[in-house]
Amino acid sequence: MAITGKPIDRVDGRLKVTGTATYAAEFNQPNMAYAVPVRSTIAKGTITTFDTVAAEKSAGVIAVLTHKNASRLKAINPEEQMKAGVIFIGEDLVPLQDNQVHYFGQFIALVVAETYEQARSAAALLEVTYNKEKHAIDLVSELPKGYKPKLLFGREAQLNTGKTADLIAASPHKIEQTYTTSTENHHPMEPHATVAVWEGADKLTLYDATQGVVITRAIAAYFLNLKPDNVRVISPFVGGGFGTKGTWLHIVLAAMAGQVTKRPVKLVISRQMMQTNVGRRSATIQKIALSSDPKGKLTAIRHNSETYTNLTQFFEPSGLATAVLYEAPLREITYQVAKLNVGAPTFMRAPGEAPGTFALESAMDEMAFEMKIDPLAFRVLNHAATDPETKHPFSANYLLECYRVGAEKFGWSARKMQPRQTRNGKYLIGYGMATATYPAGRSSASARVQMTIKGEIKVMTAASDIGTGTYTVLAQTAADALGVSVERITVEIGDTNLPPAPIAGGSQTTASVHPAVLAAVETLRKDLMLLAFSDTKSKLNGRKADEIDFAKGKFYLKGDASISDSYADIMSRNNKQIMEACATSMPASGSGLGAPVAPCMVVPLATEENSDAKKYSFHSFGAQFAEVWVDEDLGTIRVSRFTSVQDVGRIMNEKTARSQIIGGVIFGLGAALMEETQYDKHWGNPVTRSLADYHVPVNADVPQIDVHFIGKPDPHISSIGARGIGEIGITGVSAAIANAVFNATGKRIRSLPLTLDKLL
């Protein structure tokens, strides 16, 4: 019976619940020292003096590093970095290289001591004086000084297919509104952590909480001026990523401290530091205009997005979903970006699509109400059968089925068109829905598979499991392709000594890594089969592949299972203690990612598999439905139930897939109702400094979440037909909730989070 797709438990679950899964900060080393960064207390200016005497004399202190005595590192050079595979770097700021301060909380010094407590105590003793300059912290006031980016992920950032503004202005059926989203901060369960271990002067091992060991190796090697082969990055378990665990240059600080002290060094980012130093989702101001004909068919869509950045080319691309959803003859998508003195923004679960769908899907709800059309029917009416931007057909698109299934499961037909029509005592009850979408990405990946004569099977790839279930689904893929139980499979990931794989980001791990694993396993199975066919002592001697099937660790003749040969017997007779095979899916084009090491040669997949990339548009789709109860006396909003229906290709494990969508919905619920980073405009510091005042959902906030999958394979994405699902679950969630609040109360809130004061 096929294992792939079944809702089996996580193979790494026992390790996690028993505390035996080892995370980055738990790789303790003999004679290890501890490093604590010192952060700036101004938002912009220069450091004029450091008084390190008290810190240096403090108990247990080994070293105090500042820009005056820190090692010289390579400078930021985008062109050179790209050639070296240095991508997904957190911010374009190499630490401790000069006296410039770019934002409040910037790392300006590092204290290394015998214990963490001693390092933290000494860090508080460091005295710094500054030449303070006027900082920029207010988005609205800085936008006129901003810029219009030309490129977005290698494509034209600004889009206008015609006289969109003129058509909207002249249309009798239109809405024009402004929607805002707040700055959100990353808070995965595991904070960032690095343990740096030097072997001599030029070999470095990093135990790091990273979403991509390969890119972390490239970044560390580049800035420390080391050969990539001399840097090993190990990260078998990651306690959540969501985009923040690309690579931030505190890894270089840990390595630098190790060089100075000649000892292993551990550096852990505190929860307070995570509010300033490891990225965030920027606030956005989104101006959306829609126009339609008298029957409700859209004639134009305009989406002007304004946001901020600093120390990076990245900005929140809120118009991405608008380029893909809904048919309209004219479309305008523009960006204006201000530069503020805050830490660099970065990728956060569905960057662009998450805040963008709040604005777009709220506007679609408003337009439907304006036209007196059911919001779901309005979306069906304007469904885009092909990609509106590229004009390519979608590789697969079952969005209409998502709408149908979602409406049925949720009970959408009970929704009242007019607001304030459904109540239970003092509670106003409302229904809302929205469309979900996210690109279906794929990158190059390699894998190696080994089988021993004892029947032990090992799958190896440098992919990362950030809690998504990669360990489990890779084991299922290998088990199915060899006809053995999952218990026979051991998966090794998160180590640069393994065949290279892409970062666990952009919802691409499943589509990228699994085809490589499947091809490697199939190659191994074929090699075993050929050994049997050429073995005169085998019952299968002289047979052909189309005559053979496999199950339970053996090959057998179709129609007569008694004519069989086990993998172990084949290997034993042929004196094979170990057999292995490798494969690469979508071979990389000189990206510096390397290849599986000898003697296991790379076997690229058929090039025909990649030809579809230029013919189709690859996206996942979904429908989100929310029910809210609003306390009419207090204004409090509670999401009472939520239904999510997703078209994400083939489902590799129903249990882990469902978990991913639930996580996305909860993430979206937090953005909708509570998450907001606030800054003190005078000092430039975040006043929401920890989880005590930066609120995220807890169990009591989360309703019943009903998840359904269409489950139809995407025939063009890869040999396995599955797309990534880590991010689509958040898209459309905040809009569905906001639309439900309108249906309950009649009050349209266009600013996230939906706090009770906005209902007054």
C-alpha cells in the first residue's frame, strides 16, 4: 500500500517531544565561551567613544570587541556576492567595521566571557557616547523622499497595462480605498543561535539555526575570506523559520569571537534582540481602486503600495497577488519605498502576498457590496483562467473548486448580504471570505541514497526541516519507491557535507528536493534490479524491468510473487555491503552550490521536465472562510471558526500538510487581530520589546480550523506533482476576518490589526 499521502506521524516527533532533537544552541563544546552583543541606544549617528575598562575587568570576561579592534571582514559587494552564492543575507551591514549607527539596537560591540551570565553582565557595563543625528522613523513623512524600485525579484517592479487611472475615474461603478498593515516581527519558538568552532586558522564549523545550510556556508566563507569547502554548517533541527532564518551576520560575530579567543563560542539572540536585529515585515500603505461594468465584471485594477526598507534591497512586495488574481483588461501595480532608520525588513511567511491579499481581498469585498453581488459569486465572476500578467496558462488551477468546496463545508449559503443581520445575545455574528494564492517555486536540489546489506536505507540531502515535516515526507517518498516500511528509512538533512539543496523558503522544499530523492531512489532500485537480472543464482535472472514489481524489500515477478529475490540477497551474492545512488533535480547553473561528492555521481533528471517552466505559470490557490463574533458592548472580536480549502497539488502527507495550513491560518489571525510593532518616534526604538507587549495568538485565541485539500497533482511542477504549502495558508486570512467583521457590524476596518478601538 502506498505510504505517500498518508497522514502518518512525524518520524522525528519522538525526538522532539522527548527533548533529544538537538537544536543549534544545544551543540555545546568543550571549553566553550559565550558571546553577547551590545546594541546601540540611538537610531542614527556615529559612535564617538567606547569605555570598555569596566567591562574588561568584569568577572569571567575574555574579550570585548568593538569596531576599533575587531577583525576586518569583506565589505558588501552585491556583484561579487552573487557570484559566490551569497544570497538571502539579512542586512547589508557587516558588523563592527566602523562607527556608523543606522538603527536603534544595531550590534556595535561584542562581549565574550566564560559564562552567558558573565557576558551579559559585562555587556551592560560598556559605556558608549554618540554624535546623534536626526533619524527617520515615520513612514508617511518619509515617503515623499522615497524611491520607486525598478526591479522586483528580477522582473519589472512597476506595472501599468494602459490608462488604468483614467478608466477608473470615468467609471460609474468603482471603489477607491486605502488599507494599511502594521510592522510585524518574527518570533519563532527557537531564537537565532550560532556555535562557532574553529579547527586551526582556516577551518570552521558552524552549528546554526538556519533555513539553509548551503547559503549560510557561502555567506560565512565570503565575509571571513575562507574557502567554502573549509566551512561546514550543521543544522539538523530548526525551531521555526518563516523567513527570518536566512542568514544574519551575527554568525560572523560568533566566528570572529572564536578566532580571537581560540575557543568555541556560542552566541544566542535574545527575544528582545529579535525585535530589532533579525528582520520584520514592513508596514504598508496600500491604495486600491477597482472598477467594473454594470454586471460586475472588473474593468480595471489599481494597486499602489507604499512601504519602507533599510540596509537591504528587499521591500514588502504587496502587489504580487494583484498581478495574478482576477481578470481585468487594465491593471496598474506600483511601489514607493521610503528608507527608515530601523533594522532591515526581511521575508516573512508569504512576503507580499500576506499584506497584499488583505488589501486586495478587502477591496473585492467592498466592490461586491457596492454592486450588490455575493462576495463569493463576485470572485467567481472575475476568476482568471490564465495568468493575467504573463498570459501563460496555469500549470494547474482548481480555485473554482476551492470556492465550491469551501462554501459547502463552511455553510456560506447561510450568510446574510446585509450587515448586522445575525446575532446571538450581545454578539453580532458575521461571515467573511477571501482568496488565497502563493507562487509554486522550485530550485535545484541533489540527494544521495544508500542501502546496506542489512537493509538499512539512508536518504541524505542538505535540505532543512524548519518544522514543516521534511524528515517525514522524504522518508515516505523513499519508502514508497523501494517498497519498504518508513521505519527502514533514516533521513539525514541540514549539513553542508550532504548533497546541496535550496533554502527552506518560498514554499519550495517539497517541489525541489523530493524529485531528487525520488530519482536517486529509483536509480538505486534500478541498479539492484539489474544486478538480479544478470545474476545466474537469482530467480529473476534474465528477466526485464517491465515484468517485475517490488514490495516488502524484494523484487517479484508480476503474476507470481513466489518468483522473487530480496534486496539483501541480491547484495549478498554480489558482495555489495553498501549500494548508493545520487540525483540532481533541475541542475543548477553555476550558482556555486557544488555537487554531491564522489564516488556518488550526480544523475540529472530528464531536461524535458524543466521545459514547462517557460510555458506555464506556477501558483497555488485557496479559499478562506471566517466566522466572527463581535461583542457589541465591548467591541472585542473573536474568530469562532475558520475553513481553509487549498489547491496545492499532490498531498505528500495529509497530517503534516494540514498542520502547515493551520499554522498559516494562526499566523494570519495574529496579523489580523493583534500583531503590531510600535516605535517611539523620538528615540527610534521599538516600544513593543518582547512577547509581553508584542502579542501573538495563544491557544485560547485560536478557533476550530477546518482544512480541506483538492489534492489533484500538478502535472508540470515536477515528477511528484506536489507544490509547497508552507506559506499559502496565511494569505487571505486577515481579509476574510476583516470582511466577516464588516458583515457582523457594518463597520469597515481598513487598518490592521483589527483592534476594538477601531470599531468605535
